[in-house]
Amino acid sequence: MCTSRPSAPPPPPAPDPEVEAQQEEQKQEATAQKKEMKAKTLQQTVSRLRGGSGRRSLIRGSGGGMGFYNEYL
């Protein structure tokens, strides 16, 4: 009986430094775009919630003053 061990697979080739640099650059661009989009949506949300000044702002605001409109809410 022959008991031979299976050979280990060869190690993967070293990645090309140019390809690594390009991938890293793409990742940085993607994260920058995500940060811009998050900031933009946050700004829109804040401006939407702050809106409402005037005579009917308590009733039409986002939850602020609903007790004045309906005492059961």
C-alpha cells in the first residue's frame, strides 16, 4: 500500500501593484460619493423637518403641536 500525501496547492501569484492601486482608487471614489449622498440626504431631511413657520405650522408640522389639533393623538 502506498500512502502518499496530497501535495499542497501552489500559492496564488502576487497581485499586480498597478491593479491594486487602481482598485484602491476606485474604493476611495466610491466612499467619497457615498459620503456626499449621505450628507445631501441629511440636509434635505433637516430642511424638510424645519420647514413650517406661520399661522398653521403647529397643525401642519411633523408631529409638533398635534395635541392642539387633536387631544387624543
